[in-house]
Amino acid sequence: MPHDGIIYLDHAATSWPKPPEVLEAIAYALGPAGGNPNRSAHRLALAAARLMLESRSTVASFFGVPDARDLLFVPGCTFGLNMALKGLLEPGDRAVVSSVEHNAVVRPLAVLEKAGVEVVRIPTDRSGRIDLDAAEALVAARPTKAVVCQHASNVTGAIQPIGDLADIAHDHGAILVVDGAQAAGHLKVDVTALGADVYVASGHKGLLGPQGIGVVYLAPVIEVRELVQGGSGGDSGSLTMPAARPDRYEAGTPPVPAIAGLGAAVEVLSREIDALVVQEQRLVQRLVAGLAAIDGVRVLGPAPGEERAPVASIVHASVEPDRLAYELDSRYGIAVRAGLHCAPAAHAAAGTLETGAVRFSIGRGVTEADVDLALEAVREVCSK
């Protein structure tokens, strides 16, 4: 049966419901571990510090990060991408970026472009995948500081060839920055194997944690300017942030409840990730095939049967996206998202910038029955 009467197919926006372990960890962080970590020395503060240390270790291990100090906690993926891009790029630098990025990348780069950073965009095919030959030609054309690309699209579900892009970037002396918001928790991500120099992920989507937390992996050789300065619990007499990681990048009182919730979520994922990846891929392929078979429906992104993140966005020849999403929610209790999904660049590439689309996104807890009910509901709404 649907959870609380809702068929929840909006996991690309945020995962729901959260595992019980997440709620328990948050409650513990607000109670017995409710002190301020790395500041005071009483039992509540020490418990908070241990909880934060354990969560960092858990999440680092999940992402294949050899040294947990290179795994930074940030307020979210958007903050982390801003920190990386604005901390790396200076006027006169050159960045090569995919042409289908989320606004969390597009908008910071627009600000940097006005300040004198050259931004060059990699074309994509109709499915939303980047053209690797074009990418290499662009990176090789002039000295390039950073290559920036999403791991998976929140609109089309297209998975980008990050390993190949890492090789291209490194062959030409560039840094690879990856937006992993839609991949983390849905794909198995090993940042070392991928070759990412910077990998940024959201805690509340596929990683199953609460809102208000994200992570940034910084390779040991990569240094970025910190975006925020303030208290760190140590070196308080200095006017500058500590040089050591992670303190340099985590100014202010950390959100221990959110960090604890993320740590607990990732512990759950660590046990389930292999089966979950297979299950989500099976369900999204069932969803894509079913949607593509409905008269008047166009499915964005990779063709049925091709690997994708567990996302399927559609447009219908006569039913507007907002109307379809409203009908699915109000009549059938199916939660989806309509619009541009904070990614107008991806919609422009897909030819849906004027209309937007309806996005169905799968996550932990979604069943085959949920998918079939959603397909039947779409058929009924579109037939009328």
C-alpha cells in the first residue's frame, strides 16, 4: 500500500519517507548529544563531537574517500557547488561546462562570467548526454582551469561519462568538478575510481538524509578558497581560518542533527545500495516503457532500455504539465513535479523550455505496484 495514502514519485526533489534510523539519529543529536562539538568539553559536547566524527567516517567510506578529512559537510549541494566554483575560479580563468546543468551550477557560473571568467559549454545529444569529442576539443583549445559536469540529470536522467571526462580534464591540466546531486544514493559512486577532483552531493535526495546538509569531496591536492569564515573551535586567536581540513571549510556551529541524520541514512544505504541500484533501474525502465506507450506522450532523455538515473520526465501533446501533475495529486494521490525543475538549460536542450515537463522520480520504497498505478493514472488523465 502507498505510504500514508501517497504514491511518492518525487525523490529527485527530496527522498520521502526517511528511514526510521534517520529520525532516531536526529533525536539523539538533539538530546544526549545536544552540545556544541569541538567547543565545550562537557559530556554533551563530547558526544556531539563523536557523533560528527562517526558520521563523517561513514559518509567518506560510502564515497570511497580514503581520508575522511577530505569529506566536508556543507549546508547543501548548492552551497557546496558555490564554494567549489567561487573558490577555484578567478577572473581570467576558463571553465568548460556541460550545456545541461542545474541552476546550482549555471547561476554561480553566470556571476563568475560577469566577473571575467570565461565559460564555454559542451553540446549534448537529444538524450542529454555530453559529446565527449566536443568536450576534448574545447578543453584542449585553450588553457582550462576547470571542467564542470553533472553526474546525472534531474530532468532527463541521462548519466554522464564522468570517468572519461576526468581523463580529458586531467590530460589537459584541468580540475574536474562534479555535481552529484542526482547520482549519490542512486548509483554506486566511488570518487577515487571516477577521478573526480571535487564531488558535491546533496544529503536529502538519494542519500536519504534530512534537508540542510550536503557533502563536498576535495581531492587532497585541490585547494579552494573558503566561502565563509568564522569560529571553528580552534585557533581562535588567529584572524584566518585553520589551514587543516575539514575545519577550514566548516565555519560556525555545525548542524549536528542533520549530520547525524545523514550518517544514519548512509549506514542504511551502505547495506542496501547494491540491491537498491538494481531495483531502481528495473522500476525506472518499467516506468519509461509504460509512459512511452501512452498515446501523445514523449519521454525525455535516454531511450527505453538504456541506463538512466531513476528519473523519467514527460510531455503530452495536449495535457499541460501543471494540469497533469495536479490531476495525479488531487485524484490519485501521486506526488510528482511539473515545471522546469530548476534546470532550464536541460529543458532547452530537450526542446521543452517553453512548456516544462512532468517528472516522475523513483527512490527507496517505491514498488512495482506504485509504478503501475502511476501509469494507469497517466493513461486515464491523458485519455480525457
